[in-house]
Amino acid sequence: MKVRVRFAPSPTGPLHIGGVRTALYNYLFARQNGGQMILRIEDTDQTRFVPGAEQYIIEALDWLGIKFDEGVHIGGPYGPYRQSDRKAMYRQYAEQLVNDGWAYYAFDTPEALDAKRKEYEAQKRTFQYDCNTRHEMDNSLTMTAEELSSRLASGAPYVLRFKFPENTDITVHDLIRGDVTMNSRLLDDKVLYKSDGMPTYHLANIVDDHTMEITHVIRGEEWLPSAPLHVMLYRAFGWEDTMPRFAHLPLLLKPEGNGKLSKRDGDRLGFPVFPLDWHDPKTGELSSGYREKGYLPQAVVNMLALLGWNPGTDQEIMSMDELIKLFNIEHISKSGAKFNVEKAKWFNHEYFQKLSDEAVADMMEPQLREHGITADRDYVVKVCGMMKERITFPSELWDTCCYFFQAPTEYDPAAIKKRWKSGMTVHMAKVIEILNTVDFDYDTIHKALLDDYIVGNGLNMGQVMNSLRLAVVGRTVGPDMLTLVMMLGKDETIRRVQRAIDTIGEVEN
Ligand code: GLU
């Protein structure tokens, strides 16, 4: 059996990060089994259609390196891959179900359904259109063949509903949860087809999975309640022998652990829940994306892979190729996976370290230009190589490295108070003198300044070196001080130290 899986989003807005994880698991499973991965757009609900959403989905998955073998954007032998483009073919399947007694016409108007609901509420009951109530409703089961013909001839709007058999246990074999059984008494006669010629999700999904020869349906847990209907549809069509196997993925939970991760959680806690920035075409509202926040696609993939799955070992860093090798459905957890923003940042930091110094320099260049700085490429590459371990997001590059490119204009007042003790101007003048007299190399300066001057005179090493840092950097952070001095060069270092002496001057503490 050749594995064929599909990712089947509805273009109703930006793709939630949970949807991205579904796509990723499908992709890993397909690749591992030498199978095919299909992108199908499920746009039967025209009322929820959002322009731009399909393009967004394609761009997001492409950014993450989740590739397709067939799909709406690349075509393929089972196309078309957009359900609205397949509209014409669903009718015959709907009719087949009616003819075989698996579906029926229902003419109930929205007003009539509403009245029914109210009637039930008044009796403290909940109305559901199902095997217990269908005989009270306006449908082909409660009218004669003549009545049905004349209703249809009159052009009365109708829907086709699935006719669940009475009191029947329906079992869904789920690869993650095992057997899940539900009795048909509890299930409502879902609408399959509408008189406007559009199938609903349920009918289109089953017809497409069958005609596209899908072997495994890997999707979010929110679809588990629909799975008994889907199993019954396969039975009704006589397709049970080729029915795909199901795997329903656990929910992505809020960081606190209760409830599904929502866009609001992202806004509240300051992390994206979408892969890319999304501008809502109606409201203009911006939802931020991982890409624009500076996350690397490899980091997002790795983090998502581990939200709900583990390789069975403690290994955390896994490339896409490794994930493809290690992935298995058995290690997907049944319970929801808590989103952890600190972990997301940790992954990004790890993957940032894997970037070449050149690649980091490429990210740095626009920031330099923005600050009006032209710098030698080799120097930029060197700075990036030295400093990348301190970086989680590319946007931090300028702030973390700016003193390599421009002298400080201010000095951290707290650091002055703590380090720049009385007599410091004398020590700094000595630094200038040493730099001016000895050979400008690391070991020579180390000996002259640290060993002979500071240690030799019994001075406080931390105080002198941190004051020097304050003079050169403007604050008390940065790489090894003498390495920095070597990078900046003799003249620039001396200029900075002199300027600090002139600006901060002698203090009394
Ligand atoms: N169109 C459904 C969605 O938006 C797909 C569900 C499925 O994979 O069957 O999630």
C-alpha cells in the first residue's frame, strides 16, 4: 500500500499553529513511508471564505519546508484540489446515498427548526435532528413519494441529511486512541448536501479522501466527534475496505494547560500563534507570525514536532531529516500538549547558533544600513561569529553588537556608580599610556595591563576592567575585554577611553 496523506485546511483565516503541526505530522509520516503528501483546500462553506487565506497557507508551509507532492498550488493526477472546483462531482454521490436509503431530503426551514428548538427548550430538553426526532420533521421520511415529487418540483429549498441507523454502535479505530465507540442514538443526522449545489464538509471530505486514495487521515482531535459519521459514510458508499486509517492529534493547550491555545493567549502573553503575519482583510487587524518575529523555520518545525510527540528518548534537537526518520504515530500522546513560549525561544536560540557567521552577517547588514553604518564585510562576519551565542532573535543583533560599530554616547549611570571609583581617571589614563607604548597584541597588553599594572599594584581587577568596559562599550556587558580591544583597534579604543575620562571625569566615591 502506497501511503497517501492530505492536509485539508479550510481557507477561513490564517493557519493556526496547531494546523501547522497537523500539516507537519502528515508530512513526516508521508516522507517516512515514502508516500505522498497532498494539499487540498476545503472551501465548501462559502460563508466562511476569507480572501488571501489559501495563499497564506501555501506560503506558511513553504516557509517551514513542509512540501507537497500534489495540491492546489502544484496540481497532480487527482485534481482539482480545491473543493469548490470539484463541486459538480458531489451531486452524484449525494444522490447515490438517497437512492440507497442512507440519506433523505429535509425541507425544514430555519424558522421551523428554531421553533422546534424552542419547543424542546420549554420542556427542558435539547433538540437534535436525529433518529429519535426525524419522524416529527418535514422530510422525505414523513411524506409520500408524490408529496416529495411535488415539493421538489415546486423548487422548495432542501438539504440532504444522513440517516443514521437506529441504536447502532459505531467504532472508529484510531491509531492514537485505540477504539472509540459511539452509539448512533447520540449522533445527529448531519447535513450532507444543500440545495444550492454545495456539499457540506462531511460529504466532500469523504468523497475526496476516497477518490484521492488517501490512506491515512491525520488531523486534529476536534474532528473525532465527526469520525463516526465518516466511518458510516464509508460504509454507506461501500468503500469500507479502502477506508483510510484515522489518527486524531491531541490539542495544543494554553501555557497554563487548560483550554485550547487561542489567538488571544498569544496577544496576552506576547507570542505568535500563527506562522506568518496576517492582516485581516476585513478589520485590518494584524496577527503576528513566527517568521516576522524572527523565528527560524527549522526552530519552529522542531518545537512543533515535540508538542504532542516525542522520539522516545531525551533528544530535543532534530532536523527535518531526523524527524522524518524518528517520527512514529505510536509516540504521539493522547493528552493535550502545553505550549511553552520559553521553550520556543530556546529552540530558536539553539538553531541560531547553527547558522553560519556569514548568514548572521546577512541578517545584520540591513540593521547596519538602518543606522547609517558602512562596515567592512569581514569585520561584520567576525563580530557576528563572536556575538551570535548571545542572540535569540535577529532583531537583537544591532543592540547586542552596536558598540563594535559606533562609540558609546552615554554611559550606564548604575555602572558608573558601582565601578567608576575615585582615581579611575588615573587608571584609564594609564590604559591609554600602555596601549600607546606596548606592542598591540593580546598577550603583550594582557601582561602590561592586567598582570603588571593591575595585579602588580594591588588594584581591584573587576573595578578597573569593568570601568574600561564602561568606557569602551557604555555598559557592563560584552565579550572578553581584550578581545574587544583587539577588534576595535588601538586608535578607536584610545579615543573611547579618552572620551570617557573627559565625560565622566573624576568622581568622589
Ligand atoms: N477542513 C478541515 C479543517 O479545516 C479538515 C479536517 C480533516 O482533516 O478532515 O480542519
